Amino acid sequence: MFDREMRYLHVSRRWRTDYDLGDRDLRGVLHYDVFPDIPESWKEAHRRGLAGEVLRGDSDRFERAIEQRIGDENICILCRVHEHL
């Protein structure tokens, strides 16, 4: 869960495990600092979602640097972006 500036408010154990984030406290850390290779199109979707638009991506690919990949596979993400009311 993020605030309006995409800083972490809460991170689940599953999120930490799935993205190999370890145990560091991410509260207050900017999402784009944790994942600096996020494409600009996703950042734009985040901005639009935070402005109230509901967006959906059914199969966006997120390719992380080789040392950050989980095994040898890329991650396929299903997502919805919207403001939490």
C-alpha cells in the first residue's frame, strides 16, 4: 500500500518474498527507489490512478535487472490502479 506520492505505507511478507526485498523497513520509501527500472508508462498509470482514474493492465511485463530476477524468469504482473477511498 502506498501514499499519494507512491511511498510505502505497508508491505506484506508475500510482497517482500516475491520481489526478494529482504527485511528492511520500506515504510516511507519511494516505490521508484525500490524499483528504479519501472517504465515511464507505469509511472504515468500510477499518476492517473492517484488522480482518480481506474486503470487496468492484464499482462504487463516487468523485466528487472538480471541480478534482481526471481530465478531465470521475468515477472508478469496483473494489476489495477485506482485511488483508495
